[in-house]
Amino acid sequence: MDDLLSRTRAAVWHPCTQMKQLEAVPPLAIARGEAAWLIGVDGRRYLDAISSWWVNLFGHCNPRINAAIVDQLGKIEHVMLAGATHAPVVELSERLARLTGLGHAFYGSDGASATEIALKMSAHYWRNAGQAGKNAFVSLQNGYHGETVGALSVTDIALFKDTYAPLLRHSVQVPTPDARLAEPGERAEAWALRCAAVLEAHLAEHAATTAAFIVEPLVQGAAGMAMYHPVYLARARELCDQYQVHLIADEIAVGFGRTGTLFAFEQASIRPDFICLSKGITGGYLPLSAVLTTDAVYAAFYGDAIARGFLHSHSYTGNPLACRAALAVLDIFEADRVIDANRLKAQEFTRALAGVAAHPRVGHFRQAGMIWAFDVTAARPGFSSRFHRAALERGVFIRPIGNTVYVMPPYVTSADDMSALAATLLACLERPDI
């Protein structure tokens, strides 16, 4: 294990990491995975309480997803999607269209790529529609949409954004409906509508230059799992219709059942103009993202002129192996009635976390579907790193965001696993040195 750690420090540049810190807090050296567990090269087991950055849905080394990928390996591993097609990408596109109510899936490799695609597609639509001036974007305060240049332009996390500000295109952020920010005694719904009124005021003045409003539906992940009332999405849909602005639903983190419905936007009884999907789409197996949009948007690109088409590509767009993994994921959702099963699990897991919710150091305990989060009051600098290390000592892999501790476990996590996770959270909260 020591050799592997020294080699990773010498050769690998880890993401979202100050590399010098790896000298004091080395990364986990993982040999294999099994269901909701990661197994180190030393044989120690760690509950993957955050689904390996929110991507794993049905556990590590899931036999059904494994089988689908192995089957596809014997057919075709990759073919460029410009000028060719294949059965997995066609079937996946058809199934995603039925599930979202949108169509013509355009594929990328990761979440940030999906954001880039949606932003470019929206602005290009308005250009093709004779309104080239509609090329500005609006997003929520504390929102996160990725770290490529376009995606970072509509992100509002200073740690990621400030260094690269000279490279970014200006965008406008409107107040987040994060329920934690409501006035004392104010209901989440009322606060969400107050925030939507600011969006309305902005669109009333700037609709002529605004292409789209991009939003993480119901849960803003990098903001510390900020959760808000669905009425905000419903009102945003009305305003986007009224002012002829696209609504982009960034469901990269919250899609595929995380918030209790297959897609979070369903809880507001709306349909966006674009949906961005990634992370859980392949069950955590292979890089893949997709953007689906309306027939009206697609039709605006259809014609004889090459420049009118959407000239955007990724080398591994629509990779057959990734598409087969995604199809296996959708098969599991259907065959196992996962959404229904998760509703029962969410209730059971919330009961298991009741002691955590009642702990005196815990504030704003919250839950949406298979996501739980709470804020630790009076947390001292360095809290997240200390909590992370303390949880590892007890066999739980978890990474707080600032003073927010969250769990987003794979759907195969058992009741016993969740009870053990709750005990670990309580033990960490009880430690005065954290």
C-alpha cells in the first residue's frame, strides 16, 4: 500500500485536491468494491456513503451492469457517432426520451460537458431563430454546474470560480431558494416564491438578451445540499414561458432517483426545455452525459446550411459500452421498481438518523429522497477534513462540504449499513476534537 501511495503522489494529479495535503492525509488505496462497500488494498472495508462522488446507484461490481458491458465488449467497443450509429445509443436515446418527455439526446462525456452543450445549444437556438442578442444566462446563487469555462461561468462557488474569473463570461445570479435562508418562521414555500419574484424582475428587464435560466432542481449539491421547495421550479417554468427564456434543468447530480422521483423536475409537475444528465446515468461505471431538449429546439437546427447545425462534438460521444451500462441501469430501475423501493428505504433510513437529527451540534437536518444532510453548528476551521478522517477510522467514506455533512449512499445500502453509518456520524459528532 505504501508503494501505491507514493506512486500516486509522484504521478497522479488528484481532482479538487491541494496535493501537498496528501502528505498528511493520504488517499484511500482501493483494490476493489462490493455492493455499497469499498475495499482497500490492506483489506479494510469502507462504506461508500457518498456513492463515489454521487455516481454509484446500484453498488460496486453490480453483476447485471457487469454482464451488459461484457456482452457489449464482444460486439463493438466504440465507433464515432458522426456518420455512424449503433443499437445501444439508439435504444438509450429512445428510452430517455420516453422517461423525460424530451427528445433527440445529444451525448457528452461528463456533467460539465452536458452543461456546455445545453448552454451552447440554447444560445445557438436563439441565433437560428433570428434573435442572436439572446445569449446571456441566469443561474442561482451558490449554484454549481461544472468547472469547464462555460459551465464555470454559470457556477457561483467562489472557491472554484474566482481564480478563473478573467476567463469567464459574465452571467447573472438570482437569490437561491435554499430553505435554510428563509426568515425565522417563514415557510420554505413562501421563501421560494419571494426568490422567484427576483427572477421575475430580472427577466422582465432582460428577457431580450437572456437565452436561458439554468438551475439544479430541488437540491444544490456543492452549496452543501441546499434544498428548496418545488414551487420555485413551477414558478420558474411559468416565468420562462412568459418571457421566452429557456429553462435548463441540471439534473446531473439529482437525476435517476436521488430526490425521490426519477427526475427532480417531476416534483414540480413541469417539463424543462433542456435536461442535463450524467453521474448516475451509467450507475457509476463509465463516463457519459446526455442533454435532451424539445422538438422545437431540435427543429431550429434542421436545414441545409452546415452552420445552422449544432457543431459540437466529443470523441467518445455515445460510446457503446457506456450506453449499454446506462441501459442496464434503466433495466434495474424498471425490474426492481427502484423508485418505490427507495421511498420505503428513505423512511427507514431517516428513522435510523433520528439521533443525528436531534444532536445538539446539528442544525438544519434535511432530507430529499435518498439524500440526507445537516449543518454542524460552530464548526471550527478544518472541520471537514477532521470529520472525514474520523469517519474513515470507523470504516465510513464521507466528505463533508464545509460545515455540511451529507450522505448519498448507493441504493443497495442495507438497513444494517445505514444503522452503522448513523452510529459513525454520532460518534464523530461526539468527539470534541472535530
